[in-house]
Amino acid sequence: MRKYIIFRADWSEEEGAENRLLAHTGAMTDILAEHFDSTGKPSPKPGYRLREYHHIEKFLNPRFPGASTHSRVGDWEVTRVEEYSTATPGAEFESIVICYCQYSPVSTPLEPLPEIQVPQELQEVEV
């Protein structure tokens, strides 16, 4: 079951609003993240927290210089969830899930991300 999951700041949440800008217009948005989920797992529930991804120069892989190196459980917590199922035959998603989030800071450790693995057949051959 394919789901389109939208994490958005709750209507009353002002924390970080000045940093939530649409890249193509610069307009403000309440959208924190979007996930496209085909795992078949249940939708997020209240209490779920988005992960934050960080780039720490000391740990970067020169082959992927812009990649994140660490993550942590983030400060945005889901407070309520609305799920809308589609009855449209052939729709791209079976449901659209809107997770309303509240800024609720937590102190969580940075965790290293696994090293990026590139299959041998995709690696460039140096001549």
C-alpha cells in the first residue's frame, strides 16, 4: 500500500517558521517533511518524532561530500494524524496521511549513519 505522508507544523506552531521556506518561491510553508511509503507499515501515530539529519565535516565521505553523516531523533513530535483513503482506481497512492506536529525539543544523541554502499556494477571504472 503506497502512502503519501505529510508532516506539517500544527496551525498554531510558530517555532522555526522563518526557516520553513519553499525552495522555488521562498514562500513560507508549514510542511516539515514528506515521505513516500510503500513498506506496508502502519502510519505514524501521536508521539512519533521525525529524524534530523546532520552533515559533520570530520566524518564526510569524499565520494559523497554532500551526504548526511549522522542523524538524531528530532524535536518535532506528531500530535495528531489524519488519514484519507482514496477510492480512485489506479491512483498513485492508496492513502494520504497528514501528521500534525508540535515543536517539543528533546536532547538525543547524534548517531552515525551507515556508510553509503555502492554496488560494484554502478561504480565508475577508472582507466
